[in-house]
Amino acid sequence: MPLEIVHYPHPTLRHESRPLKRVDAELKQMVAEMFELMYEHEGVGLAANQVDLPYRLFVMNQEGNPDAKEFERVVINPVISKGKGSEEGQEGCLSVPGVHAQVPRKTSIFLQAYDLSGNEIKEELRGFPARIVQHETDHLDGVMFFDRISPPARADIAGQIEEFEIDFQSRLNTGEAPTAETVAARLAELEKLRT
């Protein structure tokens, strides 16, 4: 089945992803599909749970440009530490298209992770790349960007978020959307394969 971006409040978006222990050809194919979806939807990052997968993995390209391959990154099992500074910046999310808000993030972070070849990543990131990594790592912890904004900012987008909730509920009622139980069972099966 081809991967698709799931929209809030799909249950997988609140699932805390498990660390990957195994990378295989199928996972590499999923990563390639994630990059395609990210570019197709004009994003700069995409986490595995945004495509209904329970793995601690995301893809990113700070340029958002498929021709700028040198900026493509696959980040597996990220751990963020040594966050410094704080600044607000505009963020959106492919799982809530059209919704944007000012989100406070650390201005610099230290990232420890692995790439798709199993090489260890250890580096300090600043500015926009640091923001992308924080946003995508939040996804892997089941955190949405609007969970981090101020109550007044949250009130500004509450109507838009509610539209996603109403749409999902109506698809749930017609059987087009999966129930939380169905999703949990599927994610548990997938986790057995690689975590």
C-alpha cells in the first residue's frame, strides 16, 4: 500500500514512536516514499507517524526542494539535548494543512541520531534546521506544534483545528477512518517487525 499523509486527529499522530532496531529494503523504500510525499505537499520535514508508521524516524530537507539533494536527511532515533535560547517562528504541518502559528523553539540544539546507513549523527544545529528537527522529533513523541503555542495563539486557530476533528469524526462514523483500536493493533504489529 502506498504511504499517505494522515491528518489530525488520526490516532497515529498521538502515538509515541518506538526506536528502530532494524533497517531493511522495505524501510528504505518507505523513506523514499516519505521524501516524495514531503515534496509533493511542499514540506520541509515529515515524520514516520505522519504516514501512519510507528517508527522513530523522519526525513527533512530545509530547502524543501527535491533538486537540493545535498540538504536531504534521514534521521533515525533522534535524541535532542543542550537546547539553548528561544525564539518564536511560523510553523505549519502537513498533517494539518493550512494551519499556521508562531511556535517557540530552542534556537540551537544538539542532535544525536543515525542515518539510513547506520552512521551516527552528532551535531549542533541552529536556526531553521534546528526548528525542523524539534518539530519532527515532537511528532515522534506524539506532540503537535499547536500543543506548544500560547493559549491566545491556540484560540486563534481553534476553529481550524475543530474542522479537522469534525471531518475525522464524520469519516469515523462512515467507516472511512480507522478506529483507535484498529490503529493500535496495526501499529503493534508493525513495531514487532523493526523495534
